[in-house]
Amino acid sequence: MATQSTVTDRSADVTDAEANVIIRQNVLWAAGGGLIPVPILDVVAITAVELKMLKELASVYGVSFREDQAKSILASLLAGLGAPLIGGVLAGTLGKAIPVVGYLTAIFAVPGSAAAFTYAVGKVFVQHFASGGTFLDFDPKKVRQHFAREFQEGKVVAEQVKSESSQERG
């Protein structure tokens, strides 16, 4: 007979597995949003993907979702990564306005950064929601270092996902 703890552990494992699938799917969508050739529209698309992911994760963990809170948190997390990264992403997206050369340069920078950021957001929120947190008690300053580590890991994961998805197509 299974104990309550064993049932809870299995339930948590299923929830975490479902959350990881959500993160992976949205990492791909965010990278795709980074390929949009219109400056600023790519950022809007990536933000929409991240909001969708947060809504899906909140649903998995039984947390109520408010878009205004989620937008504010996303902005805080991005700001916490620092000016060099933000400047690089903005330069990449605005560089798309430069015919051919600008787009070719941006196509290498923006999708990877979008995928890594989305991965980090997902991982930080999975941990937060799994520990009983909500959007109301999320403090971006407290998770800044953890978020930065997840962002770095997200760069590696983005490359792996890109490689896996191209193998699946080819």
C-alpha cells in the first residue's frame, strides 16, 4: 500500500515533468519569436510566449494567474540580468531594421537569448510554485542570482533543443 508521502512524491514528479514539457515547448516558441524579422514585433511575440508559459505553469501548480503581475515580474527579471544583455538584445532586435546584414546578425543573437530567458523564467517559477509560492509573493531581487544561473544554463539548453529539433526534422 502506498503511503501519503509516496503518493505526494509521485504527484510532484508528474507535475514537475508536465512543467518541464511546458518549458521546453515555450523555449522553442520563444526562439521562433526571435526569428520574426520585424523589430519590436519579435519582442512582443516573445513576451506573449512567456506570459502563456507562466499561465500554463500556474495552472499546473494551481496558482491563480494575473497578466499584469506576470508582466511586471518579467520586466524585473530582465532588468536584473543587467545592461549589457539588455543592450545586446535591443541592438539585435533593432538591428533587424538594417536590410540583410542586420537581420542576418540578429538571427543568431535574438532567438538564443529569447530561448535562454524563457527557460530561466520557467525554471525559476517551477521552483517558486513547487514550494507553494504565488505571483503575489514572488520577489525578483531574491532570485536574481538563481535566475542568472538558470539563464546561463538556458543558453546551453537552447542549443541542445535547437540541435534536437533540427534532427527531428531532418
